Amino acid sequence: MRIIVAAVGRLKKGPETELSERYAKRAAQTGRSFGLRNIDIIEIRESRADDPGKRMLEESIALANVIPQRAAVVLLDAQGENLDSASLAARLAQWRADDRPAAVFMIGGADGLAPTLRAKAELRLAFGTATWPHQLVRIMLLEQLYRVTTILAGHPYHRA
């Protein structure tokens, strides 16, 4: 199973990029013990359209184009579910047991995601009700994915 993090916007070189790369690398290494093939980060260019609705639609189409067939789709959404790490690990384990080829975690742009893309989501995941910068959401997601892989691998990083 692959994990794909698809995000609108690019991280510039600096501490945010270094931290996100560190967590992605750790998650990939830990995940190999139970069949996780890779963690791919796909950055979608922000739309330059003047109209917010058109920006949302263009970005959502670009995100939808990276979803493999039969993949589990997870949207990062402030109105989504607040899952603890063990519950997220259980979902990932179930998708793997169901022989899903990938889990795709999507971080939309500032204008949100089109309803057609939102409808594809099996899970809408929130990191609380606060509004977070997209760069920090990506880092928090990658840390949680690392934590999930350690839970599934029986590694002591996660302590409840």
C-alpha cells in the first residue's frame, strides 16, 4: 500500500520542508515492516484564477487526477472527524487489509475543495477546530502518519 499526500501549494526550502521530509522518511522506513511501499508527496500548483470558485474547481480537478483507482480518500477538513492516532492507525490497517492500493490524504487550497471531490472522501479528518496554515497541516499530517506507522509496527514512539 502507498500513502499519498496531495497538497495544493508548495513548501519553500526551509525548516518546514526539512521537518516534513523528516517525518515522511521516518514513516516510510517504519511502514516497510508491515507492507507500506512508500509515502509520496504531490504538490499541486495553486490556481491563478481570479474567481474563488474557479480556483477551487481547478485545484480540485488537479487533486482528483492523482487519486489511484480503489484508493481510500481522506480530506483534511476543519469540520471533519477528530480521530486519535490509534483510530487513524486502525483505519489505515483496515484499508490495507481490504487490499486498497493507496490511501490519499488531500490538503486543499485556501478556497477549499469542490463538492465533487468532497463526495469521494471516505474520511474527513480534522486537527481540531482551529484554522491552521497549510504548511503546518502538512507537517502535522506527516507526523501523524509517522505515529500511525509506529503504532502498526509496535514501535514505542507512540505512548497513549
